[in-house]
Amino acid sequence: MKHSFRNLVCFVFILCLFPFSALATPAADLTTDKVEKWVDGNRYIVYPKFVANDPARKETADRLNRYIYNTAHIGEYLQLLPSVQAGGTGLVVSYNQSKSHQFYQGDQRIYSLLITATGKMLQGRPGTVYYPMVLDCNTGDPITFDQLFTDPDGAKAFIEQYMLDVVEPTLSTYLENNQLLPVPWDRFYLPGEGMITFYYDKDQLSFLSGHPGAVTFRFSELWDYLDTSADGIPMQFIGRGNQFDQYSSPSDLSYWKEDVQQKLLLGHIPGLDNFPFGPPSIEWTVEQLKRDYRVTVDSSFYPGGACIEVENPECRGTLLLTDADELNITGVLASRVDMYGIITGKTTLQEAKALLGIPSAELPFSQAAADLYLVCPGTAAIYSYQNEFASVSLTLYADESNVVQYIKLSQN
């Protein structure tokens, strides 16, 4: 006991010899704050502002602030706000942001911003307009599309063809504005978790809700053209500090399995993390889904209930499954997801099983069954997970070439 006390005293004495600056985390020289102008809950403007904690960074902070202020027409909205009457369409200017991993380390300081204005517009009828931007906080300059890619011309050609072959057939015939080309190359946002979203002017492309159109790509769909080097801008927006991300092979497979299982039991598929109001969960109600997301088409039949598609671009390729009464979400079916190393359209069933282990059941899936369950013919591999709070099934649907094309999470 005497030795323990003596060791403790010695440790405290040695600790006191260190300067406090060595123990404290150094302050970031450039941070973000927010500016708020409120009238009420239906009339307000909120936008970000850079703050230079180091005088040497003031010029860069001012440059970034001017760019944001001018690009999103903040001054004009501030002038408009007092004229917006109570009880009308209102005016709400808000924002979403995403920062690179290295933002506070002074290396890859990349800041991605999406400012949204809804309600009374600067011109024309009430509506919604988006102002996406990606900024280099070392220089104060905007990031261009080409800076994300080692082969920007190849990426543009691929994206344009993908828009015509894959996205265009999914557009409603009731759309008034349905032009996917030209792609707005300078209007993109990096929301994190390995995605890039292009935002259109509503006069070119709009959704049934009237919101301006937008198309989201997963990085895995653009992988052959992206700058995937460690210092590449796209790689700074993957994982966001999580133990695992969509594209890295797990170094500790048992820990990987535990992490995936925890997320599944919480009710959502790992990799579907960037929905605007959180990952789609089998804990949701249909009422909550319709309140938070834009559901502009009627539900469709799905065995045991129905399926619902939402309009938000990040959700393309994802269906929310319901119970027979269409009251609760009971499952999530995704055809576009990068599930921590299991990538739809790329990962084989054998590769997936090497990560997840032996499934509880593995069944052949006919064309008739695939049509009924809105998946592909081939093989269904089913995994079961449970704890004292939940019991769920994860099903991987592989096509006849044995490539996983769909992933479904459902309540047992």
C-alpha cells in the first residue's frame, strides 16, 4: 500500500512538470459559427460563418465568408425577410454542412455546404432553391468537380450515360421539367459517407413535390475515376472518423461483425447513414416517414404489407417496407448501398459470406419470387440477429452471376 501511494505521488509530481500547453488540445485556427436572424419558426435565416482564431487566418476566413454570402444571396434574403407576412408561405434559410477528417489539423481543410431556402423566393412563386458549394479552407477558393477525379473527362462521360440509362427511366412521366442533361457540374455537395449530390435548377429538373431535382452518386459508382489517394478530397469524406467505413477491409473481423450487428439490431443497414433525417430505421412509423421525407407517390404492394419510396436524392434505390396496415416500417430494401465492404452491384456472395459468416439459410430465388419481392433471381442468403431488445433478419439477394444486388433488413 505504501508503494502504491508513493508511486501515485511520484506520478502526480512528474505530471506537474509538464507545461499545460503540452496537455491541452491546441485551439483550431479556423472554426465555423452560425449567424441567425429569427422572426418566428416559419421566418428565419441561419447560415455559417468562418471565424479566424489566428489573425493570420483572417484573410482566408473573410474570403470564405464573402463567397458563401454572395453565392447563396444571403444579403438579399435578409432584405426580404422583414416583408414576409405571418401565416403565409414563410421564408426559411438553413444549411447542412460536412467537413473533411483533417479540417482541424490544417491539412485537407475541405468544407462542404448546402444552403436551402424555402418559402418566399427572391423572384417568382414560393418554392425551394439549393446553393451547394465545396470550399478549400486553406486557400479560400471553391473546389471544382475536376479536383475530385484523376480522370474528370471519363467521370463526366460515365455520369452523363448513367443519367440517361439508369436515372431517366425512373423519372415520373408527370414531371414538367425532366432534363437530366446538361449535368450541373459546378453545383455539387459532399454530404459525407461516400456520396456526391448534383443539384439542378428547378426549371431544368424538378421533383413531383416541386423541389428542384437532384441526383446522388455513391463513390463506389464512380470509383474508377475518383482520386482515391490518401490525400484525395473524396477520401476525406468517407467514414467520418468511424471505426469502419464503406470501402476499407476490416483488420479485425470479429470487431467488424460486432459493429455491423449492433447497427442492424438498432434497425438500420450500415452504409445507409446519410438520409437527411437519419438512417432509415425499422423503428420508424409511416407517419414519421411522411412527416420528415417527401413521399410523393402512392405505396405499392409488398408481401405482408406495402413499400414506400421517398423523393430525397440520397434515398434513390431504397424502399421502406411496412406492415399490412401501413402504420409501421418493418423493413428496408436497398439496391444502392455500400455496407462496410459489401457493395451492391460489385461484391460476390462468397466475398460477403467471408465477412458475415455462414448464413442461417440460403435459398434459390426464382424469377417469379424475385418479381414478387422486387429483387433479382438468383440466391437469397439470410442472416438472423437478436438480443434482448430486437430480432432482425438480414437478407442478401445475389443475381445469377452470384453478385449481391439487394440488401434487406427486416423485423423477425
